[in-house]
Amino acid sequence: MSNKVHFIAIGGAVMHNLAIALQSKGYTVTGSDDEIFEPSKSRLDAHGLLPKEPGWHPERITPHLDAVILGMHATEDNPELVRARQLGLKIYSFPDYLYEQTAHEKRIVVGGSHGKTTTTAMIMHVLRQSGVDFDYMVGAQVQGFETMVGLSNTAKIAVFEGDEYLTSPLDRTSKFLHYHPDVAIITGIAWDHVNVFPTFDGYVDQFRKFAHSVMPGGSLIFCNSDENLRHIAAEDFPQGVTISPYDGFAWDAQPDGSVVANISGLPTPVSVFGNHNMQNMNAALLACRAVGVSGEQFAKAIASFNGAARRLQTLSTSPDGSVAFLDFAHSPSKLRATISAVRQRFPSRKLVACMELHTFSSLSKDFLPQYAGTMDDADEAIVYFNPQVVEHKRLTPFTPADVEAAFANPRLKVYTSSADVINRLRAIDFHQAALLLMTSGSFDGLDLKSLADSLLNNQ
């Protein structure tokens, strides 16, 4: 196993976590990047891994390296990559290297267009609470875990969040096709990443390939309410692969504000809510059972699960019971599921939903009609986008009127200035209301926690 590793584009969200994890495992780690943002910068600096100067330095690529790990941010003509190829060094993508590290372990891989981070985090939480040693990789910060990647010399189980996006500049296949799962979960399929999967059929085919990558004797766990997944699960699989559909647990919001889920017949108080999260929880249960955790152990452990960062994360509360949530939702399916969850949780409250169009897909004019009806469950629906970001991504410009038509919601208000969004929010009475802020960005650098505090407490 390699023990002297160099990262090209070490500042990536998951790349820097892998670098920290390998250093913790005893490896000698170096890296380069042309620009590193927070929180990657501070975290690398705290571990002594922050490059002394930005940029690419081919002189750092020497024959003494055991491996070079290439980030998606690096281009094919990157001078460090060119040098590594000249020297004939082993060059790995992030997922390839994760697989090498865990090839001897039983791998649980969670894929899907939505819910994969939460499902992965649930599995991690339950395994830790149950005293199970495991390696992991997850796409968000999870309470109780210092990093988003954890590797050891002792684990016999690995839990990965499986991303369908491209692997690296050298490998245009989906990341999750490199993990060869023993247990694969697919939470659902809803078209995303239109810049690399321009047709829905092509996007679905990535999940078909992932399903068929399950190791002999392994398990495919899939959401039974997804028609595309039912078709995939009905295909021919090697003998010995177990096909397990799942639905969501029944749940109720109690008068005191708590939530109780019926987990395999066990009434269990939980912190998460919404039909989609109850589906995620059932998927996590099936995966945990596959590695020896009982239903009773699962129910006991999941009661203390508080969610993953930016996944219906509670931002603020007020004495009158008002609450504000932050969520990563940006695609149509995520937007619909997140708003629906809050509406189910607070059926009689005013629900204000505010989202930012920020990703390549969401800012693609031809993709906008996919959002039709996604915010209908909200009493107040607000959409923000920055035309400069559209221009920066070299996409076709569109107008607020185009967004209004695409969402097909007569109550929708669309803004192109974050200051106008704040002004609109400040005009709303949040007494005993629910506020939902949804973005994969930050509304152009807003302090969303402070904003939520001020709105809910009339500051």
C-alpha cells in the first residue's frame, strides 16, 4: 500500500479530507492547488498540509512518490500531472484511491439523486453508536466525525456516499462505478448534472451501471416508489445478488413538537422528519442489517441522529416556536422533497421557502421547466439567482420572467439581488412560522445564520 502521496488540487472539499485522513493514518502527504477556499484552507493549515504558496509545482513530483491523487479541479494539461505521467507514477482518481484503501473491506455505497448524504450519515451514526469499526466517506460534515473521510488499518467495513458525477479529467465515468459495492443503495433518480448528462436516459444509465456493479453475493437496496429503479431492479443480476426494495417508515409529529417514527414496529423518537427522510432511514436500516446490526440496535442508535450539515439543518428558533432551516436542496426533486418535509412537519404554519439557483443545471435555461410545481407547498415562494454567475458559467441568459414561467407558481417572487431577497424576507411576519433557506451556495456570501436569527427574533 502506498505511503508517500501527493495531491494535485488538494483544496477540494473531499480531497482535503482524504489528505487529512491519510496523514492521520501515518502517510506522508503533500499537495498543491492554485486556489484554496475556506474551510479547506484553515483545516489543511491546522494539519500542516496547506501548500506554502499557491500554484502548480512540477518539481514536487519526484520518483519517490508512491501515488499521485488527481482532483476534478485539475485540468489534463496540469504541469504536475504532465510530470507524473513522464515519470510513470501511479496516478489515481479520488474514488480509485478510496477503493484501493478499502478493497479488502465490505463496502456499503449509497447512490441516488437525492438523500444519499443523509442516508450515508445515518448509517455512519448507527454503526458508531453500535460499536462497529468502519472507514467512511461522506459529502457533508456529520456530527461526531471530525472529517468527511475516515480511514484506518483495522476496519472491515467501509461506508461511502456514491456520487454519479464524473471521476476526473482523465476519467469521464461516474465516481460511484469505481467502488464495487457489496451493499448498494439507490435512493431515487431525478435528472441532474445536465452539463455532463444531457439526456435523462443517459443519466438513468449511470445508475443502471452502478446497480450492476454490485459484487457477487451482494445486495441492491432501492427505493420502491421510484419507477426507474423498479425497472432496473427487474433486470437480470448474477445469481446470489439480493434485491431489496424499501418504502418509508410511518411517522407522526407530536403536539409537543417531537417526531416519532415506527421503525420495524418500534415507536422511536427521532430528530429528522418528512416522508423522504423516513425512506432514507429504512434504507439505512437495511444496510446496517447487512453488516450485523439488529433492528433494535438501529432504533436505539437512530434516536440520537441529528442529521448532516445543510440537510434540513436547524439554523434558528424563536421563543414563539418559529424555526428556520438550511438545506442543500437545489435540484427539482430535492426542492420538492425538502419543502414537502417541512410542510408535513408543520402543516398549519406559514411556510416561507427561499431558494437560490446556483448549480450548472439549475442555471440552464432549458432545464428550468423541470422546476414546475416544486415550490407549490410553500405559502411564500422566493427564488434568487445572480445573472453574473450565469455569465461566468457561460450559460444562456434568462430573466426573472423566465423563472416565473418555469416554476409555474403564481405566488413565486424572483430576485436577482440578494439585498432585495433580504428586504422581502424582512417584510414577512415570521410569528409561529417556518423559514426554509435552500442553496448549494450562500446567496452571494450572506451569513444565513445571522439572517435567520434576525428574521425570527425581529432584530
